[in-house]
Amino acid sequence: MKKMLIFTFSLLLFFSSLAFISAEISITQPENLYNNGDDFGINVSLMKIEQVNGFLEVSLECESNIVQLYKSPVVLKANQRKNIDITTILDKSVIGNALGKCNVKGSYSDETIKSRDFTISKEVDVSSNLAKNSFNPGEELIFSGSAIKKNGKNLNGFLEASISGTNNVVSVVDGKFNSSLNLPNDLAAGEQILVLHVYEKDSNDEIINEGTLSASIKISQVAKEIKIALNKDNLIPGDELIYTLLVYDQTGQDMKVNSNLNMVDSKGKIILTRTVTSGDANTLSTESNFTVGKWIIEGKVDSLSVKKDFNVESLEKISFEMFNSSLVVRNVGNVYYNKSVEIKIGEVSENKIITLNVGESKKFKLAAPNGNYQINVNEGSTPLNLGSVFLTGKTVSVKDEAKMEFLTSAVTWVWVVILILLGLAVAFYYKKIAKSDFIGKKPEYPVMSGLGNIEGRKDIDNGRKEKTSVVSLKIKELNAFMNDDSSAGEVIRKLLEEARGLKGKVVQSGESFNIIFAPIMTREMDNSLRAVKMAKLIKEELDAHNKKYAQKAQYGLGIHEGEMIVEMNKGDLKFNPLGNAISYAKKMAETSNEEIYISNQIHSSTRSKVKVEKSKDGVYWKVNSIPDGNKHNKFIRNFMERQGKD
């Protein structure tokens, strides 16, 4: 039995040896790693102990695809060896999308053989370095790096750098690249991703190898716009001003920064510097003596600066305080005070004209027969009780202590004597030279007939206090228009006559004509709109004249209102100004350049009826139009009809 087993095993070895010797197929081994586009080649060796005629087939077998590389008939004679070289390029036209782990399989006749496993890849390793990783929007980002294919060979292709929609393409030469990217000006603050994409293309312009590197960079938040928001543009002293610094970054988002803001008054003086945080509301309680006019809040954040102006309106205000038997009156407003104030001691009242510059005060000595008296004051708005005070004296009186001190001073009497002597000397000298001829021209202005003179107070026997509206017309170089042949002079005469027809009192002061509208004459309590319409008529007529004639009238118009003591005497208005209605209107007319300026008080009374805008200096209001056109046109038409009759 044992001999039989040995014989059988020997027989099997013999037949196996015959099969091995009868045929042979072998292939050379590929590299371990290839990239798309690489050259690829193998050698297939064939040998048979007998003649064979068949197909040699060689295929590439990968995880994702199987591609036939070679198929051809081969005739082998007995014991003949043939070597067949198979070469190709591993691009898409040959291998398609075959990637990953692969091998080469060869078969001939009844023989098959496989190569060792290898890898086909399209990957590229990308490396880069940045000089820094924090940037400002709009800054240039510069970088360099390398691109090495998986097979260890340098890439020759392209680099596309991109960040937030902005990109730049440069060449990669021998695995090296240098590039830059201008960051968008509106790139959002915070972390942003820089993407570097390198790639290689084949002859068909298709990408065959590629790699990507992502790098995180930090974008700084930069202030691009600053504003100052106010709760109101026009303030009455004592109002609360709420202001907020607003700072916006490169994307329009709010920023939180600290900055110093300066508060500059209408005289250009910095009265307050405050450190604020943007976005936070800040409050300023305005004082009653804040100067009239345009104020400015100014600030700066980095290289950006901002200014915001607001207007402080005029405020006439006085305060009262008792010290023993003395009444102290102080101007705590922001404009010159000139009004009548009622001072009441017990049941006896006395009116005093109070004239005070801003911040000034006056002291009045109160007297009455011995006893306690209730002291009350009334400056026209709110009566005020100052309490009970013990007074002494013979009669009830209110006397200016400064004048009392002046009259009782010995120095005062010395100066009186000196002034009397100087007056006598001047009078004597004048008599000596009065007879000599005067050489030169006296600066006189023509006075139109029928007009009163504004200088000096009028004697009023039984007057009453009324709120009046005043139109002041300033004519530059008035002398040139007042001759009989002047067309401008004729227009001015007719306009002033029209003012009288509208129940206005016309008075002349130098080159200024002042038209006073008082309720006692017009039978209207509020004459502000009447005054604006009169000024509008004057402007339109003078403008029409200036367009028609070579001789131009340079003029200005101002309108203000204030209280006066008025009285009608034989059809004529007598008046005694208590405030600055006339002087302030004249000041506006002198400032105006052929425009109509109105005060804050007139603007408040005509706000819904007259369209205005701020004057260039921000102090007054400039009249643009009177929306109620029908009434105004009728106003003008009546004037034209009367002018035509003349």
C-alpha cells in the first residue's frame, strides 16, 4: 500500500512539471504610485513549448473601473519567446475615471497573470506660508508656496486663490507659485477662509490633477462711516439734547468704539469735551444762557471726522430774588433783555423797564410804610410771588440802587461840576467858529414826507401794552433813489403807502424804513402773517424793478415781534418799544442780501403758513414762499390795482 501512494504522488509531480514547462507568461512590475497624466509602460513575455496561436489581452483593473490596455493575436512557435512592450499615458482618454488601487492583468491562451497592486492618484499636496494672519479690509494679501503631485513630481499648472468671492489665477512653475490677492473693501470682520486650489490640465483642457489648501485669516473691523444723531435740530435753552455717536464698519454694521466729542458754541468756543461710546445715547441739559446761534458737536474716530450742528434759539428770561428789602433781577436768558416788568408791593404796582445784557443783574430798593408786604413780580408770562418782606419808608417806591449810589456819591458831584464847565467851554468855542463856512458834505439821509422818526420815545398819556410785528426794510445808498426821477424811489414810496393802507405805522431811521403792525390799528391780535405778506410784496416789487431797470436797489428785509406801549392819538399811532422788536428787525435786514429773514418768534407764529429754511449763518429763518397762494396773489393784485390808479 505504501508503495502505491509513493507511485501516485510521483506521477502527479511529473504531470505538473510538464504543464510548467509547456507554457510561460510574465510581466514587468509597475511603480507603486502614479498620477494622472504619467507615462505608463510594462513588458509582457510569452513562451510555449508547442506552437500556439491566440490573443494576448492586457487590462488595467482598478477599484472604480476596468480598462483594456491591449488586445492582439500572437503566434508562438514551439519553444519560441516573444516580448511585447505596452506603453500609454494615464490620461482620461485612456483610463477614464480609473483611480485608486489598481493592478495589471494579462492573459494568453489558457494562461493568466496579475501584477502587484499600485495606486493611480489625481491628488496634489499644497503648502503655503503667509507673512501674517490678520488683515484689514482692502489690504493686499501676499503669499507663496509649493504644489507637489502624489508621485513626488513637481506640478506645472495653475493656482486659483479665492476669498469671499474674490479670486486670482497665477501659474505654477516647477511646483512653485507666488501670488497676491486684494481683499475686498467690504470684507466682513472676523474669520475668513482663504482657499488655494492648484490644478493641472491635459491637452483637452481638462483637469487631471488637483489639490486644495484652506487657510484661516482674521479680518479686522474698521470704521468706515461715522454720524452723530440728535433728538432735535432746534433747541430752546433749557431743553434736553440727546445725541448719539454712530460708527459703521466696512459692511455697514454697528461698531462699539470710544471717542471724544467736543461741544462748540456759536462763538467757536469748546464748552464741553466728553468721552462717549458709539451707539449709546448721551444727554446734555442745556442752560438758559446758552448763546444764540449754530452750535456744533464734532468728533473723530481713526481718520474719520464728523460734525453735526444744531441751533440754539433765543430766550428772553430773567430771575428774581429778594435779599432783605432789595430785589435782585438777573438776566439768565441768552439775549439782551429790554421789557417792562410789573413789581407789586402789597396792592400797589409799579412798572419798571428792565434792560440787562446777558448775565447782568440789577438791584432795586423796595420801600413802603413800615410793615410786612407781599412782593409779587410779573414779567409778562408767569406771575411770581416772592413771599412776605418787612419794608420801611414813607411811601411805596422801587428805586434802582445803582442810580441811588451814583447820585449820592461825592465823586459823582465832582464829575457833574467838571462836565458843566466843559459844556460852557464848548459852547463858548462854538460861538466863535459858528460863523465860519462849513467845508464838506454833511452825512444826511433823505426823509420821506409823512414818516415819523424812530429815534426817541413818544410821550404816551394813556397807553396799553400790545404785541406788535415789525418789518424793517434796509435800502443801501438810499440817497441815489430818493430823487424825483428815480423809478426805484417811486416803487419804495408806493410800497410804504401800501403799508399805511394795511394799517401799518411807517417810521424812518437813516436808510431803514420800519413798518409797525399793532393790534390797536389792525384789529388783529396776531400780525405776524400780515408782516410776512407785506415783506413778500416789497421783495417781489423790488426784484421786478431790478430786472427791468439798470439802477438796482440793494435791499434787505427783516421781521421780528415784541411788546410796545401803544396809544392812538388823533388817528396816529404813538409807541414806546419795551423790547428789541425794532432793533432786532433792523439787524436782520442789514444781514439779509435781498432776502426776507424772520426771527424764531415770527417763525413759531407762521410755521404752518410760511415755508422757510435756515439762513446761511444758522441764526435766522429765510422765507421761501407763502403756500396759500390765492390770498397772497389777492394781496398783490390789490396793490397793483392801487398802483395803476396812481
